[in-house]
Amino acid sequence: MKKIGVLTSGGDAPGMNACVRSVVRCGISREMEVIGIRHGYRGLIEGEMIPLGPRSVAHILEHGGTFLESSRCEEMKTPEGLKKAVDSLTSAGIEGLVAIGGDGTFRGAAALSKEGGFKVVGVPGTIDNDVYGTDYTIGFDTAVNTAIDCIDKIRDTAESHGRLFFVEVMGRNRGFIALAVGIAGGADEILIPETATDLQALANSLKKHMAAGKRSSLVVVAEGDVPGGAQAIADKVGWLVGMDYRVVSLGHVQRGGSPSANDRILASELGAAAVSALAGRVNGCMVGKIGSDIVHTPLEESWTETKELDTRMLKMLQILAI
Ligand code: F6P
């Protein structure tokens, strides 16, 4: 393979730049030409391409966001959009594509591979960590650390005022971020979509904490837990507990910032693995890391199979939060 493309699509994640850098430099070391596609699938459809050399990706490793920029592209879901994307790739002489993103990105990549007959390899880049076929996605570790920084600060003010805080973290459909942040941030309760939320039981448990002498309490809520998120839960549970309460939604702050060392390393490894997969004529797969192994998973499985979340952590939390 002589010429490959790389794009980032969907929600940006810290470490995407490190991954693009790795794809570019590994591609060049295999004497491939590497083309950066700007603005994800939207840019692909519109032919926004830039040649990338080793110097074009210098000093991007440490930056959050994605220098190629990203988009959520509805047109890519249509047969016309898909055709434009394939035409754009073939007329640029690109033979293989590395698509970095989450499940939306992989749906587009799978269509390019299956219906478009184009060679594509996916790399999991999303803070949500909700992708089957890899222990961690690029960006998750940084997002969790960012959220913990915030939680530590919220705890200071919660203790000063003796308040109950509901902190909403990202994770559209899954509770990976909430679980990690809740355990590492010393939360009293963690609410995630994978387990049923019983508001009366939650209120009783928070009251028990108060009776045990806690000055403040912190509940971490995954954004996808219930419709209305943390605010809806707080409005129902706050008065049941009888404690002054506040709600904080950490939102997009979790998507930004310099990637952690773990994310930079994972991104570098998976970028290299994607190039090596394309060079080996692998197609329609996502590269992931399970344990210390690089694993290829068919793109469809990355969203049709469910990645297990370790709910034993919730039991551990009950003990740690007494
Ligand atoms: O998938 C990553 C993610 O950050 C989710 O956690 C969140 O629900 C969503 O993207 C937000 O998307 P947008 O930036 O398009 O509002």
C-alpha cells in the first residue's frame, strides 16, 4: 500500500493528535504517503485533504483536541454521502484509511469497507470507553483524571458548606467514566445506566451517611443514567435527604486538555497497529489493546457486542463509602 489517509471523527478525545502523529510517522517509515483528512467524514465527502509529513505532526503529541478537526456527519449515513466519500478517496489515489473515533465513526468505516469496497482500519478514540474490542479507548484516562481534578475541588466546597453534590459526568450510554471517577474520587454513590436507579434507596443511603457523621456527600451521575440527568435526580432526592444540595455538570471540560501519559502511549501503539494492519491488507477491523495484546475486532462487533463494565466496583464502593 503506497498511500493512506487518516481522519478523526465524532467527539474529539485527548490523544487523537498522538494517534495521528503515530499513523503519519509509521506510514512514512513504511514508505507510504500519508494524507490528513480534515473535519472527519464531512471533510472526506468534501475532499478536504492535506499531505502530512513527519514535521507536520511535530509537537502535537501533547495537545488535546484534534488538529485535523472533527465533525458529526449525517450525510455519511446516506448512500449518496458514502458514494461521495469513496469517490473522494479513490480520486486522491488513497488506498487505505485509518478512522479514529467511536461507534459512529466505526459505523461509517464499516460502510466504507463493506458497501464501498474500501480498505479501512478503525482506532478507538473516545472518552466514553464504550467500545468493545479494547480495554481502553484513547482519551478515557485523561477524561477521568480531568473529572477527578474537578471532584477534588468540589469536595473542598462541599465540606466547607456541609452540602450534598450531584456531579454529572459524560458517557452518553455507558457508565465507564462515572464508575472510574466515583471510585477514584471517593464518591458516596455512583449512578450508571447499567444498573437501575432507585431514588428512595439513594435518599436512604445518603441519610445513613449523614447519620454516620459525614459533613458532605458526593454522588457521581453518568449523563445517560436517567432522562434529565443529575439535575432531575437531585430535584427528587435532595429534599428527601433534607440537605442543602447543588448540581454540577462537568460537560465538555472532560474532553479537553493535554492527554495523560497513558493516553499518549495507547494512541502511539494503536496508530502504529493501524498502519501495520493496513500494510498487511487487514480490512474492516478495529485495532484495540486487550491486556498487553494488540487485537483486531471486526468493525461491526465494536458496537454490536457489549463491553462489560465491572459492577463489582459498585459493591466495593458501598464498603469504601461508610
Ligand atoms: O461520545 C463522546 C461524548 O463526549 C459523550 O460522552 C457525550 O454524550 C457526547 O460526546 C457529546 O457530544 P457533543 O459534543 O456532540 O455534544
